[in-house]
Amino acid sequence: MPASEPTIVATSMGFLSRRRGPYDLRPGPVFELAAELAEAGPAPRLCYLGQAVGDRDSSIAAVHAAFAGTRFRASHLALFPMPNVDDVRAHLLAQDVLWVGGGSVANLCAVWRVHGLDEILHECWQAGVVLAGVSAGSICWHLGGATDSFGPRLRGFTDGLGWLPYGNGVHYDSEEQRRPLMHALVADGTLPTSHCTDDGVGLVYRGTRLVEAVADRPGVAAYEVARAADGEVRETRIEPRLLADRGEPTGGGR
């Protein structure tokens, strides 16, 4: 069954490391959450979209390996050098969850638009397919955020899909440029009120409403960054609900 209302899970979390190599991953608890929100039943259908890293073969292989032996029925959509499925729209609408990986959010949104995927994904969202992702796969649903798409010095990005009318900051606690740049972008009006996540944290939206923050580890949080009437930027901490992890001990993988 599809989700009862349009749902997005925008995160700084996802896969966890088994500590046996950079591509030896297992699904973190956010995937069970997404399946639950999708009302997916015992065998959730999940499609991975890796355009933020150019549909890198190693990333696609790692995702399939991570879901091997789980209850998820995993597939992937590649657009490089051409779509790997005959009917992209039908394939995506048949899923319970679409998971968008990290990388370059600028490249991600540009490639999606060239292929008309922005319109297809919006249809999926409205139809009850849960849209979810990490890093670039979080910022993309918003108006924009802070990105390293253009180089190691972070810059503001304002060309997201914009279905969620906020800015979005990811890896808020682990990359030192993130917090000050998000504050600056909100202060000067480049971005509106923004929702930010520490590593290990995700945001659940029903429609365009932020309904809760969730985490796969203790001690981390989400934040609302907003410009007050006096022009000052205010940061409000949002305590997340800790998700149960049914797998191995948490690693550092995203």
C-alpha cells in the first residue's frame, strides 16, 4: 500500500558500515522507518538512485549487496549512459521507497531535469511512494542548502526541487563549514527558514510539514535555523526520536 499522504525522509544517515571496507554496508534503521511510512508490507520494494555520483558501479553494487538477505526487494535506476529500465515512470511508481544517495546535489538536480525525472518523482511523491535520501538526497527536495558540488569550499545552492519550502543543511556536526554557512545563507535571505541534521539524523515530512526528527544513534540532533524579526539568526535544537537498530553495531557509513 502507498503512504497515506505524501512523505519525504531527508537525512544525514542511511547505510552503516560493517567495518570491513568502504563498500561493505548494511541498511541502517532509517530504511525500516521508510518502509513503515510507506505501509509497504513484508517485502518492501526499494529503488536506489545514484545520479549524485554519476551512477557509479561500486555504489550500485554496494547497495545491492547491503540489501541481500534482507526483506527488501532492491532495484536501482541508472541514467548514465542511458536509463537501465525501459519505462522509468512505471518502474518508480511501482516502488514503496525511493532512496537517493549522496554526492553532488547540483549535478543530481540537473540530470533529473534533463530526463524529466523531476516530474516523475513529484508524481511518485503524490502517489504515496516514500521519497528518501542522504546528503544530496536530502537537500534535493528542499529549496537548497550548503553544498560542495562546486569544490571543497562550500557554497550556497538554491536550485533544489523546492517541494519542501525550506533550506536544508546536512552533516551539520561533522563538517566545520556547514553550520556557519547555513547561518549566513539564512541571515542574508538566500535561504528561508532551514532544517539541518547532524550525522545520524533524519527529518520526516508529511506533505510539507516537518512532523519529527529521528536518529540512528544517541547524542545528535536536528535544528531549525530561522531569521528573527530583529534580523538575528536563531538556531533551535529539535530532539530526535531514537530508532531501534536491528542489525550489527553502528559504524560510520553513510
